[in-house]
Amino acid sequence: MSATAVHNLWTMAAADPIDKIDAPNIEYGQLAPTLIVIGAAVIGVLVEAFVPRKSRYYAQLFVSVVALTAAFAAVVALASSGYGTTKARIAAMGAIAVDGPALFLQGTILLAGLVAIFTFAERRLDPVAHGNRIDSFVAQAGAVPGSEGEQAATKAGFTTTEVFPLALFAIGGMLVFPSANDLLTLFIALEVFSLPLYLLCALARRKRLMSQEAAVKYFLLGAFASAFTLFGIALIYGYAGSVTYGTVAKVVDGTLTTVDPALAGTMGNDALLLIGSAMIVMGLLFKVGAVPFHMWTPDVYQGAPTPVTGFMAAATKVAAFGALLRLLYVVLPGLRWDWRPVMFGVAVITMLGGAIVAITQTDIKRLLAYSSIAHAGFILAGVIATTEDGVSSVLFYLGAYSFVTIGAFAVVTLVRDAGGEATHLSKWAGLGRRSPLVAAVFAVFLLAFAGIPLTSGFSGKFAVFKAAAEGGAGSLVVVGVISSAIAAFFYIRVIVLMFFSEPKADGPTVAVPSPLTMTAIGVGVAVTLVLGVAPQYFLDLAGQAGVFVR
Amino acid sequence: MSFPLLTATAALPAVGAIATAAVPAARRTAAKWLALLFSLATLALAITVLIRFDPDGDRYQLTESHAWIADFGVRYELGVDGIAVSLIALTALLLPFIILAGWHDADPLETKSSRWRPTQGFFALILAVEAMVIISFQATDVFLFYIFFEAMLIPMYFLIGGFGDRAHAGSDEKASAQRSYAAVKFLLYNLVGGLIMLAAVIGLYVVAGNFSIQEIAEARANGSLDMATNTERLLFLGFFFAFAVKAPLWPLHTWLPNAMGESTAPVAVLITAVVDKVGTFAMLRFCLQLFPEASKWATPVILVLALISIIYGALLAVGQRDIKRLVAYASISHFGFIVLGIFAMTSQGQSGATLYMVNHGLSTAALMLVAGFLISRRGSRLIADYGGVQKVAPVLAGTFLIGGLATLSLPGLAPFVSEFLVLVGAFARYPVVGIIATLGIVLAALYTLVLYQRTMTGPVKPEVSTMPDLRVRELVVVAPLIALLISLGVYPKPLTDLVNPAVEHTMSDVQKKDPKPEVEAAK
Amino acid sequence: MNPVNYLYLAALLFTIGATGVLIRRNVIVVFMCIELMLNACNLAFVAFSRLHGNLDGQIIAFFTMVVAAAEVVVGLAIIVSLFRSRHSASVDDASLMKL
Amino acid sequence: MENLIALLVAAPLLGAAVLLCGGRRLDRVGHWLGTLLSAASFVIGLALFTDMLGKGAEERSLHQHLFSWIPVEGFKADVAFQLDQLSMTFVLLISGVGTLIHLYSIGYMEHDERRRRFFGYLNLFLAAMLLLVLADNYLLLYVGWEGVGLASYLLIGFWQHKPSAATAAKKAFLVNRVGDMGLSIAIMLMFTTFGTFAFGPVLEATGETSEGKLTAIGLMLLLAACGKSAQVPLQSWLGDAMEGPTPVSALIHAATMVTAGVYLIVRSGAIFNGAPDAQLAVTVVGAVTLLFGAIVGCAKDDIKKALAGSTMSQIGYMILAAGLGPIGYVFAIMHLVTHGFFKAGLFLGAGSVMHGMNDEVDMRKYGGLRKYMPVTFVTFGLGYLAIIGFPGLSGFFSKDKIIEAAFAKGGTEGWILGSVALLGAAITAYYMTRVMLLTFFGEKRWQPDAQGELPHPHESPKSMTIPMILLAVGSVFAGGFFSIGDRFMHWLEPVTHHDHGDSPLSAATVTGATMVVLVIGVSLAWVQYGRRPVPVVAPRGSLLTRAARRDLLQDDFNHVVLVRGGEHLTRSLVYVDHTLVDGVVNGTAASVGGLSGRLRKLQNGYARSYAVSMFGGAAVLIVATLLMRAV
């Protein structure tokens, strides 16, 4: 094509001046959940600015809890008024989709976030220092570890109550992420929930060096990944001339041509599309922690403050998988035959890799990190199904998984010794003898992870594998069961350790938590058992939420 | 709808488990009695099931059916046929004895921190296992069965790993190490089996769309559901693998000796006499009924495996130095017989196999529990540590001998009936197989008598010279078992009447006719 | 000049940035490389936008800059705190957690 | 009347149950109770017998159906009894001799504190044995068959504190099990062939199946018989079985149980008649064993072992006769009965001798006992004369008939079998004379026992001597009584269908020959043991002698081939199980663990290498996607 042609194009575009831009109309009602949370986050910032330090904690806790509850109520209201099914629509000028999957995932994220906030707010685990209760977050993020500054801050009873608004911002981003209906929104949402998480990772009270290291790693790799995503978006834009899911999808399956035939040589050729989509998908796979984009997971999970880890492990996965689903099902269904095999491969190595490497872990948090990787693999199996069942099974799995995860990490926070949480497995020896209840609860979570029947883990696994098998990925199911067998081994190892090995003399003590953590753990156990024994209701819910709007 | 008898039978021990677990730490004895009480109540319910069941009635009776997980096509469907009834009865019958026999097995050695309540846990777990076993005998929905088939592993696992045999050669660390090795081995073997079955279960759903064996079997019968040959075979293999691990069939057997060796005698009985029966039962109930063609296709291989199990198990039993491991290998040999009977696909074979499940339960229970009493006295599992016991404890020796004779299936005792039926059944279709299997009875005599001779006869070893004879509690455990062994050996008719109709159904499932005797065939 | 070349440039910049991330040790430099990648994206957006003759790409570019800025804030905060506690700006020193 | 049949079995069974479960409080009366109950079943037997004599030959067979035992589709096993002339003969022999031996044991076991249990076992044996001969189908017979095996196991090992006894018991049971395997296979064959295994239907239907099938069944039955009746190659247990108390040896291992094999073959006559090859096999086994046993009997110095050898050989005669078919059945049974008398007598005599000699069993340490225990001497002597076939005594008639029948088989077989039988007779005469001389004649060779005191032999108490006398009477007259006018033959004929073969030799010649060999045998023995003094320590002896002392190396063979081989096999299997079968699994686990360890190394903590993996991953992702499109 000649340079002039392009030039003309451009001048033509500029020739007719854009006289008026009609104001966008925003359906505030349908965006209520997100708006509430973001608003609350802003309020949280103001609280940090104006409320006296003593009462900040309570104010923040109050704001967050109220906001999350309200947002959840809003989600429920929207769902019950049929936005999930019949009245599903695109809102905010095509930026946000309000449909079944979006609402279901938002609901899940909000509940998970609420429970996580409880664990954030726990202040009974550590012994009272200098007459004020302390939580698991650093007294003053700026203070150098081990410096006088830090000691002073501790003495003064500083607490980093910023974590609450940060968490709210993250949740806000996560709410948008799975419901984003154009690539730009997707990217923004990604950053909005990533950046606060980077910070949260750095705020551990104990083992601060590790915490900061985790933050750096997470940040660098995350930014790296999002750069890829962005470039992918650019390429898709180049291919389709638009970043709105609907349009791109139309272009992909050829019902719409946005590209001047003259330029087809440059753009509109599938290389752009394929490479672009691959790069975006890569960014999402990074967030869900799929092999080979998983390597940040263990380090970050280990280094981050345990409540944050639980929050990340649960909510981030939900949001990221939501976005992945929407991308693959709404934007790239036309490319199914291209990405399915690739995702198949990713799912396989993720399941196997996660399970195998986990066997030799010695730190409980790293162990859970690898198990979360393996689970990402299982969920991917459901994604592959490319059926409505596949979607709903993934939704169900995410719901089941997130609560177990938060509960498990909450239990981890309870087992402590002089250096804070005792995360090395050897410390857990004989826990079942010393405090049977805690050990039993943790065993329940582990069994759920292992997918033993009568736990939510089994229902989820069954749903996903069933969908995959129906979707014609039977071999994936076989790989799945094999890796679950491998995975079972290390979950059982922990149980053996807790119940069958003699307690060590210098073993850790089990702190008695406040009602906050108890709720978190309780909810975890309840969800595990309910979804294990009588999952029908939730399966229906996920089933109704199985359809995307486009 | 009428009173859900089956649900009650399964639920009662579950309730009992919770109740027992809830007993405060100090009231150990109360927990024991509570557990015993619940097991007896369950027995009563099981007997009512036995009475309410009409052998000549429908195939599945006392059925219950409720919606459960529609999305998975799963219903809560219970129902029993003659085979299930007899096995439920066996389970419910053995449990009180197991509990009685294990009366002191879980008494804490020293008073640990008050939160740790081994005794309550022990009995609660046993009851939990009973509940799950019973319901998996009742389930007529594949998924429902699968769930409890798998869930069963967890309490069993804690029973094996948590409450090991105290008579252990070697240090405590060594003991607990071996124990948890055994427990993990047990769990992983069965879990792998179960997961592979899970794949098959999912496959079955994809093919059939629901899990009710009755519906599927019907659909297969009237041709509205036809599986591709390969699909059926794969699904069959998936199911069979899990059951073969549980049963256990050579070469998937090695978890059993460890598990039985390391666990206390009552738990060992629970494993081999009750839990493992689910495996063989499931072969009969699911493999043959859902995949008749594939079953026939696989028969030759399975028969060979069964034969290997019979001979191999017996030979290894001869080679054991540890009483409990010996019994374990003997059981492997016996499970070989059961599988042989099932896949001989003759009425005699299958009736024999079913009777064998019951009788083996009784005989192993008798032998193993007495062995447990013996071991608890001397504090050693090694055969070499005993000798001349019959001189100091004649009753113990006598009961032990009877248990042994039952194990070598002496005519007049129950196991003979079943073993002979299995042999005849196998012989009728595969003479060579029948003959080879008959070698098993010689080897059985060998390992049993060697065991008896080494432990009970000869000059009295100083260590055993002060050994007390059976106590009342122990007699209460053993006597009824022996009585049953004898009476079922002399008059097994009630049992066969119960089983025969069910077996005929299975035979019609696989569309097999008994081979006609030559003389009649000639006519 | 042919705007397609801008695309090639963008790709080149992106690659350079990525390579930098992979090979440079200094956190700041690594971070700058990431920024470079983002800017490569911007360039691509703008180029495409011109090729397509619609403004979306240019708008996205603005968004990207904002995001990049935010990222800088967060990133530097973390990096600085790390630097203060370790007195080293090398990525490889931050390797307490491994295996 | 037939309702009494069950009582025959029930009485001793009840005794066993009561005595074994009764506990110490029965120690007082236990032995009397046991004896009483066995006597009771003898009396019932007599009653049935007289009733039977009252009837005509054809309707003598009684039948009692108790209940259906194992009702399974296409498989019918009943608990039902059949009492015909054959069974009746056995009933009388078993309960009769049994009662006598109960009586004897009262004295013999007086000083054993476990006497009650002993009688319990004896009753158990009687019950099982009667069940065996009364069963109307092979499966029920099998029950009795194994039942007697159990009883014999318990009784051989009665003195369990002696390891030798325990081992002997185990060996007996095991060897028998091998035989039982044969029986069960035979039953299965019957089931697949005839669809049933009740005597009546099977034996009537033999015509309808092939000879091959019948031969197979026959051979399996023969295997069973070999096990139970200690015939080559399964004879090795009988010698060791002498570890049991002497009454046991007399009752079980001489008079009754060991003859069950003969019963089985005669009972299954119809099958064997249809299978000449099987019959031939039977005769061969019989012939071989009768020589084998005789030779062993010559070499043993242990009086009971010597008698055991002779038992073996006498049963060899019976088996031989049974193998001859209708010619021989009657004589087999007849010899069985007479043998029951005199062999039981001999054993009781031996027991009485041991009783007097501080349980010394080595005949070389006896000598000149005839003065000290006259009754024993006389009864034993009569038994001796009977067994060697002294004219006019039981053995003479029965054995002579068998030898005749053997010749009557005709053809070379006939000649061979006949001459073997004759040779056997000679050897019998030899070794029995040896026993006689060593025990009762010559000078005293008594040795001090463990306590260092010489034995003072004395006559045994009445309870022991009376049975001996009664048995002696039996062994003197039974044969004559049976043979005069072929009573016994006519009695059994309805069951066994006798036919006279055409003997190449006249009865007279055979008798003459028998006499000649008898004289030779006796005189040879006298030359060796009567004329010159007998060394207390056995001389090394010829190769054959040494072999014979070791049961012609049968045990050594078993030891090397079966025991050693078995041990190696099991040991290697245990190894295989541990290393191979388990090893595979553990190996897999280990390799997965190793893989995990290696993959773990990739997680090296450097953010940049993580980035590398991401970059590589992205590259792979892109390339893969493009490839998917390309292909």
C-alpha cells in the first residue's frame, strides 16, 4: 500500500472535525457493586487522612465490612432481578458486561473478600506488645526492618490500617476484571487490583525481608506480564480496529470487517490476532498461576502476610479465571480450534507440575502455593470444555475453592512460635495430639484440596472433569486423576505429620483467635461440607450463570 | 412413604460415631459401652432388614429414592438384593465383636493432654467405617456408592495409622514409622484405585447420562443404551481396577499385609472381613451388571490373576514369620477364591463367592481375633516367640485351632461350603482352573497347621508359661463366631436361599447359562 | 514515511525492554525496561490508531501512561523500601525464598 | 427303622461335643461316657443288623434323608444316609472294634490328665468314620473323609508337647489333604459329568459316559484312597503316625480309618468296572504297596513301626483285591474285616507290652516277655498266626482268597499280581515272626530307662486285656465264620456283584503255595532271630535294610524335593513380593519424588530466571498458537 493512501485515510478522519461528543450514559444501578467498593476505598483513604490513629482500625474495619456487605447485597439484588439471566446486558458504553458469570464471580469475590478482611483484622494472635494489640501487618511500612524506627513505631502502637483501603481497591479491580467487556477495561482492572496487592505483599510484620522480597518479585514479574498483556491488546486492536469484545469477536469470525481491504496485508491478518490473543492469555495465565507462568506463586505466597496470601490465592484466581473465561468464550470462540490444544497443554503441565513439585515442599505456605497451582490446572480443564457446562463448572469450582483456601491460610496463621507463624512442616508434627480441633479442621481443608468425596473439593473436581469429558477432553480427565493421585500424597503427608508423629518438645503453640478468624475458618469448613454433601443448589446457581452476554 | 429402614441402618452407626466422639475424655468406659450399644442396635436393624427382605421378591427391595445432585444425574437411591442383605448382616454382626475385642486396644498408655481422646476416637472411627460400609452395600446409584467407597478410606486410614498394634518388635519410633507407612500405603493404593474409578464413573455419566444401575442395566438390556465395545471395556477396567485394589487381587495386594500387620487385630478384621468385601461385592454388583460384555471379555485374565492370588497368597502365607501378616496373605489367597467364583460365571461359582464373602468374614474374624488375644498376652507378633501355648491355655489354643480349621475350610465348617461351590463352579466351566485352584486347599492346610504347630504345640516356652487362658470377654467374642461357623457349615440353607435369586439375576445380566452336565447334554 | 515501520519499531522496543528485564541486575534498570515495554505498546497503539483511522488507540495510550505512572509510584515505593533494608539494588540479592 | 441310622453318627458326635466343651468337671466320668456312647452306637448297629437280616437280600438297603444341605442352582447336596450291607459291615467293625478300644484306653490312658479330651477325640473319630461309611453321596462322604483326617490329626498329635508328635500329626494331615484333593476333583468331575454326586444316580449312570471320564474319576478316587490308606506314593505318614497313643494306632491306623480307601474303591466299583485302566492302576498301587510295606516292616526295630509297615502291606492286599474288580471286592472287604480284628489285636498287644516296659518301643530291648505277660503273649500270638495266614485262622481265609483272585485276574497281569501277592505272604510271615521272636522269645535284653531303672514287665489291667482277648477271638474265628459256605460273599453280593474269575490255578494249588512260602518266611526269620542271640544295637545291615529302615528313603525324597524345594520357593516368593511387587510401586513413588526434587531446583529464587521462564512460556504459547493455525 502506498503511503499516500494511509495519509488520505488519516486526513479523511481528521477532515470532519468532531463537533460534539455526547455524554456517556452510565447505568449506575448495574455497576453498583463496583462503585460501592471503590467508593468505600476512597472513604478509607480519607479515614487514614482524618480519623485519629486510635480509632482508625475500627473505622476502617467498619467501612470495609459495610461496603462489602452492601456490594454483595447489590449483587444479589441484581441477580434476583434477572440481570444474571434474562436481562443480561452490556453497561457503561460497552465497557462492562452485567451477566450471569459476572454477577456470580462478583458475588464470590465479595464474600471471599469479606472473609479475608476478617483475617486482615485479626489482632489476637500475637501477644500484646507495649499495651496495644497488633495484627499481622507491619507497624510502619517505611521503617527499615530491625531499625530503631521500627521499634519506635511498634512502641507507639502504629498499625498499617491502610491495608483495608488497599484491599478494597484490589477488590474493586477484581470486580471489574471478570466483567470487563473491552480490552482496555480489562487492562485497567488488571492494574487496579494488581498494584494494591503488590503493596499488601510488602507489609508483613514478621519476616519483613522476605515480605519485601515477595513484593518486589511479584511487582516486577506482574508488571512484566501486564506489559505482555498490553502489547497483546495493542495487536488485537491492530487486528480488529477496536478493543470492544463484541466487535473483536465479530471481526474474528468474519461477520464484520473493520479493516480497509487495502490494509489487509498489514492488519487483519491472523498473525496479529493469534499473537495478540496469545499474549493476553499469557497475562491472565500469569495471574491464575499456570505453569510456566507460575514461578512467582510460591515465593510470593510464602513471603506475603498470610492473610494477604489467602486473599490473593482465593480472590485473584476467581477474578483472573473469570476474565480468562470471558476472553476465550466471548472474544475468541472463533479461534477455539487454535487455542484449545494450547490450553490443553498448559492445563496438563500445570496439573502435573504443581502436583509433582509440591511433593518435596517443606514449608506449609509454599505447599499450599503449589497446590493452588495444581488446582489452577484442574480449573483449566473445565475452561477447555468450551461448553456452558464448562463455564458453570468452573464457576462452581472457583466458589468452592476460594473459601477452602482462605480457611486453610487462616488456620496457618494460628500455628505460631517465637518467630511468628511456624510455617515449616516439621513444626506441625504432632499438632493433632496437641490441639485436635485445629488439626481436624485443617485436615478437612486438606481432604477438600485432595478431592475426597463429601467435601466441596470432590464436587468441584467432579463437575470440572465431567464438563471436560463431555467437552471431549477425556484424556485430560485421565491426566487429572493421575495428578490428583500425586497431589493426594502430599496432602496426606501433612495429615500423617499432624496426627501420627509424636509432638516435638519445642513445638509451636496454637493461638486462640478472635471471632473474626473463627468466622473465616468456620465459613470455610461450612462451605466445604455443604458443597460436599448437598451441592445441588449452588450447582443450579452456577448453571444459571453459565451464559455470557456479548 | 414407609420408614426408611436402609437409611436408618446406615445412619445409626454414623450417629453412634458422633455420639461416641462427643464423650468427654475422662469417661472412656462410657464411650466404649456407647459404641457397643450402637453397634448392637445396628445389628438389630440389620436383622429387621434380613427379616423384611423377601428372597423371592423383586431384585431390589426396601428401595429408597430421592433427588440429590441433579446436575450430576445423581440420586440418593438405596436398595438391597440377597447378596447385599447377607453382607450387611455380616457387617452388622461382626461389629459388636470387633468393638468388644478392641475393648482395651485404644486405652491411652499414659495420660496425655486431656484434649487428646484416643479411645473415643477409636470407637467412633470404627462405627463411622461401619456406616459407610453398610451404605455402600445399599447404594444402587453408582455415584452414591463411589462416594462412600472413597470416603471409607479416611476413617480406615486413621484407624490403621493412629491406633497401631502395641505388640511391635522394635522401638516406638520404628513402630510409628512403620505404622504410618502402612496407613499411607493403604490410603494411596486405594485412592489411586478410586481416582481411576472416578475417571470411569465420569465416563459412565458421559455415556449413560445417569448413575442408577437399575436404569442403566435396563437401558443396556433393551438396547436403548449401547456402548461401543472399547468404551465399555475401558469403563470396566476403570471400575475393576479400583475393586481389585480393594479386594485385593494380585499384584495389587501388597498394602494388605502391611495394613493388617501394623493395625490392631480388631482393625485388621475390620479391614479384611468387612471393608475389603466391598470390593468383591462391587465386582458382582457393578462390573458384571453394568459391563457384562466387557466382563466376559476380561474373564480369562482375571481368572489367571485370581489363580495367582490363590497360590501366591498361600505360598507367601507359608513363608511369613509374623502371625498377622500370615493371616493377611491367607486372606489374599481367599480373595482369589472369591474373585474366581465371581468370574467363573456359573451359579455355583457366584453363590459360592457370595457365601465365601460371608464365611471368610466369620473365619478370619475368629482366627484373627484369637490371634490378637494371643499377641496381646505375649506382646509379640512373631510366630517364633510362641510355643506350647495349648499346654497353658487350652481353650485359647482350641479356638485358635478351630479358626485355623475354618481357614483351611474343613468340611463341616462354613468356609468349606463356599470354597467347594467356588471350585465346582470354576471347574464346571474351566476344568484346568478348577484343578489348579484345588491346590490351594493343600497349601491352606500347610500354612494353617504350620502356624498352629509352631505357636501352640511343642515344649512350653518360658515366656508363655504364665499366659492366662481366654477371659470371659474374649470368650464372648469368639464363641458366637465359632457357633456360627459350625452351624453355617452344617446348615447353610438359609444363606443360600437368600443368595440364589440374586445370583440368578446376575447370571441373566451376563447372559450366561450353566454348562450342562455331560450326561444330560448327551440326552 | 510508512507508518507500518512504527510497528516494527514498537516490536523492537518491546523486545529490547523484555531482554533488558531478563539480563539486567539492577532493579531500577529492570523497572525502566518494563516501562520501555509499556511505551512500546503505546507506540503500537498510536501507530495502529493511525492505520485504522480511529482514535481508540490514542486514547488507550493515554490510559497506559497513567497506569505506567501509577506503576512507577508503587514500584519505586517497594524498591526503595527494599533498598533501604538491604542496601543493594540488585534483583538477584532478593532471593531468600527459593526451592 | 431307618430313622435309627442318624443315631449311629449322632451318639459319638454328642459324646465328642460334650467331652470337648464339658470342661474339667467331666474328667471323672468322661472316659466312661465316651465308651458308653460308642457302645451305644454299636448296639444300634446290631439292632439295625438283626433287622436287616430279617429282610430279603434286595430290600436290605436302608435310606434316610435328613435335610438338604447345599441347595444351589443346579447343585444338590443332601445330608442323607444309606445303610446297605457294605456300610453295615463297616458300622459293625468300626463301632465294635471302636468300643473295645475305648475300653482298652480307659486303662491305657489312666495316668494322662487329658484323658477326657482323648475320649472326646476318639468319639469324634467314630462319628466321622461312621458318617464316612453311611453317607449316600460323595460330598457327605468327603465330610466324613476329612473328619477322620481331623480326628487322626488330633490323636496323632495328642501328646503335643513332643515336637515329633506334632510334626507327625501335621504330616499326616497334609499328606491326606493331597489325597483329599483327588477326592474333591473326582467329585467335581462327577458333577460335571452326571450333574450329581449321589451314589445311586452316579453309579447307575456310569454306562452313559465315556471310559475316559470314568478313568479320570477312577484315578482321582485312587489318589484319595492312597492318601487315606497310606498307599504308595502317599504312604509316608503312616509310620510317623505311630507317635500317637497306641490305642489310636490300633483303631485308626490299623483297623478302621486307613481302610477307608478300600471302602471308597469298593463303593465306587461301578466306576472302576467301567475303567479298566483305572483298575489296573489300583492293582499296581496295591501290589507295590504290599511289597513296600512288607519290606519296611522287616527292617523296623520299633515294634509299632513294624506293625505299621505290616498294616500298609495288608491294606496293599485289600487295594489289590479291590482293583481286581468284582472278582476281588468281597475278599477285599473280608480281609479288611479280619485284618481289623487281628491287627487291632496286635497293636493292643504291642501297647500292652510297652505299658509293661516303660513305654520302650525298640524290640531289640525286649525279649523273653512271654513269661511275664502271658495274656498279652497269647493274644498277640493268635493275632500273629492270623496275620501270617496260619491255616484255619482268619488271615488264612481272607488272604488266600485274595491271592487266588489275583491269579484269577488272568493273563500276565494275573500271574504277576498273584506271584507278588504270594511273595508278600512270605515276607509277612518273615517279619511277623521276627516281631514275635524279638518280643517274646530269646533272652532278656531289657535296658535301663531314663531314670536308670530296669523295667519290670507285668500283665496289663483287665480293662486292657479283655479287649485284647475279644479281638483275639475275632482274629481266630472271623475268617472261618465268613468263609464257610461263602456267607460273607452272599451277604455282600447285592452291593458288590461278585463273579468268580477263571483261575489258572486250582484253589488247592494256591493254598499249597501259600503254605510253602509261609514256612519259608517263618524259618528264615527263625534262622536269623530265633537261633542266635539278637544284638541290642541294630547291626549296620545291608543297603536294602538301611533303606528300609528309612522307609525306603521315601521321607528323604519328600524332604529334598518337597520340603526343601517348598522352602526355597516360598522364601524366594517372599523376596519377590517385597522387592518386585512392592518395589515397582515404591520405585514409581521414589521416581516421582526425584523428579519433584529436580523440578524444584528450577525455583532458584532469582526473579530474572522466573521472568525467563515466563518469556519462554510466552514464546512457546505464541509459536504453538501459530502452529495450530499452520497445521
